[in-house]
Amino acid sequence: MYQTKAYSAASATSPLASTSIPRREPTERDVQIEILFCGICHSDLHTARNEWSSVMQTTYPCVPGHEIVGRVVKVGSGVTRHKAGDIVGVGCLVGSDQNCPCCQENLENLCPNGVFTYNSPDKHGTAPVTYGGYSSSIVVDEHFVLRIPANLDLAGAAPLLCAGITTYSPMKRANVGPGQKVGIVGLGGLGHMGVKLASAFGAHVVVFTTSPNKREDALRLGAHDVVISHNADEMQKHAGSFDFILDCVSAEHDINTYLQLLKHDGNMTLVGAPEKPLSVSAFSLIFGRRSLSGSLIGGIAETQEMLDFCGQHNITSDVEIIPIQKLNEAYERMIKSDVKYRFSIDMSSLK
Ligand code: NAP
Ligand code: ZN
């Protein structure tokens, strides 16, 4: 075991603060990574503040961070996929049973024994729970370590590991592409990746935002149209016209207003995970035979596919790079929807 610097929350109400955490020595399957950048996902904030307590309690201290890019410093004797010096990524998953029907279909994200990068029981017993990427170093099973295409900017590549795959996976399943009208709700970290990817897939992309000042950015990011969602007239113009809508909103909102914008047999997928339940009118679904689904990140093979796609199309996240000392300020700005469009922590600030 060795110690590494990190930022952790001591309770749901305390700000994150500098600390030191244990990491295991790499086993034969492990890759030891010096973390260079870590994106800030709204899930980090939900977890640090125990906002998802009805589904999963947070264990403290909590070290969030699951949009990790770093350099391999050491590998175990059995590691074949990575070597010292490689630039790699780690997303939301660091383990799964690799045996169940989900894992056999490369859906480690749906494995009932999946291990999340933070706040999951630590099977290695290094600590009570796994600790994430707000730290200088991490040790991860090679299966969950991804290759970062060489042409991508590293600070902007980090958010691909969660925001990228979480938006890529449901859009791939929905065959988002030319001839389709696609809505992206909420222009935050996930939403802006959704816009970039949907536009790269060739769809007609419409952004729904509560922030009128994001209109120009939405168009620059690849949207063809922008709707200010509290304007009922603007919303009504799009009634019954969408093939697919991706909801990336982190807080309570009325999803019925979006469901009625779907064509018949259209689908809306929730990736946003608000603290409180959302209500659905049966009529929003039965008129038009519409469907409502959810999606959770993506499997490891699909995450690599997404990274390679982003490499080919030179897609990264629009990031505001911050030193880790600005973490708590970044959280407050995220709550105010004031992120353009992802914070990426320069981990050299932790040294
Ligand atoms: P984020 O950067 O904070 O973006 C959320 C956006 O939602 C905001 O920028 C804002 O966009 C909109 N919004 C915020 N409050 C709102 C409200 N009260 N009413 C309507 N719209 C509101 O968050 P993120 O990191 O993209 O994450 C979004 C959600 O996805 C979080 O709940 C997160 O936990 C979840 N998530 C899920 C997965 C998964 O696998 N399913 C993975 C990662 C994250 P506008 O300013 O444009 O309105
Ligand atoms: Zn995330």
C-alpha cells in the first residue's frame, strides 16, 4: 500500500478538502496511473452531498472523480494492454464480475456486481470504499483502463470518460444519424457532449435550455436550433416532431413537456439523475405510443469505441481548467448551471 494526495468530502455538508488516501500496490492485473486531469461530473456533487441516499448511501470520506486521464507509471506482470508511459483513461467503472450475462455482452456498466470508481465497496480491502480521481494516483484493473487517442487534448479528453460515453451509448442504440431530429435537454457537461456527438452522427440537433445566454454556444457546438424551454410557444412549435430526445438535466423538471414533442413511437432517454422522482403522465406516453427509457454510462468496449470515434472526429469537451483548490467554487457554479461546459481539474495543482 502507498499513500497519495487527494480531495475528499468528510460529510454531506462539508466542503471538499485536501487529504491523503491509501492505494494498493499494483497486482499482476493492475495498472498504476499518475492522474493528469479529472473532469467534474454532476454525479460527483450528487454523491459528495449524499443526494442519492434513497438509492445509494455515500460512505465518508468520499473522494469523487470518474473522468480520469493520466500516464501509466507501472503495470503488473500479467498486464498486456498497457505499458509505462502510455496515456490512458479511467471512467466510472473499475470492476465487474466479468462472468454474468451482462459482462458477457460487454455491458460491464449493467453488471450486478459492478464496481464504480468511487463509493463502491473496495474488493481489494485497501479502504472501505473505492476512491476516485480527485487524487494524484490510482490503481485499476487493466480491463477498465482505456486508450486515449494521441491527437486529443488531455484536459478536454477527460470528460469523454463519463459525459462522452453516457451520451454516445444511448444515441448509438437509438441509431441517431442523418434524417433524424434529435433533442438534447440541458446544456451542461453531458448535454454539450450530446450536441457534439449527435451533430457528428449527422442528425438535426435541437437544444432545450433554461439559460438564454447559452443560445450562441449551443449553435457553435453543433446545434441547428435552440429552444428556451420555459417559452411555451417556442416549445409548441416542435410538438410531435422528434425521433429521439436525450434528457441530461440534473434537477427536478417536468418531463411531460418534452415527451409531447416526440413523434409517434419516438423515444426519450433519461441520463440525468435528479435527486427526487419525476412524474410522468400516462397520456404523455399512450398518445403517440411513445417510450421513456434510461441509460447508464456504457460498457468498456463501447467506451473505447467512443474514444476512437472522438479521436477520428477530433471531438473533446469544452473545458474550463481549474486547480483543485477551486473545487468547491466549481461545485457552486455547477449548481447555478454556470459551467462552460465542463470543469477539468489540472491535477498538477495537487502536488
Ligand atoms: P451539469 O453540467 O450540471 O448540467 C446539467 C444541466 O441541466 C445544466 O447545465 C442546466 O442546463 C440543466 N438544469 C440544471 N438545473 C435545472 C433545472 N432546475 N431545470 C431545468 N434544467 C436544469 O450536469 P452533468 O454533469 O451534465 O450531469 C447531468 C445529470 O446526469 C446529473 O444528474 C448527473 O448525475 C447525471 N449523470 C448520469 C449518468 C448516467 O450514466 N446516466 C452519467 C453522468 C451523469 P441549461 O442551463 O441548458 O438549462
Ligand atoms: Zn459522471
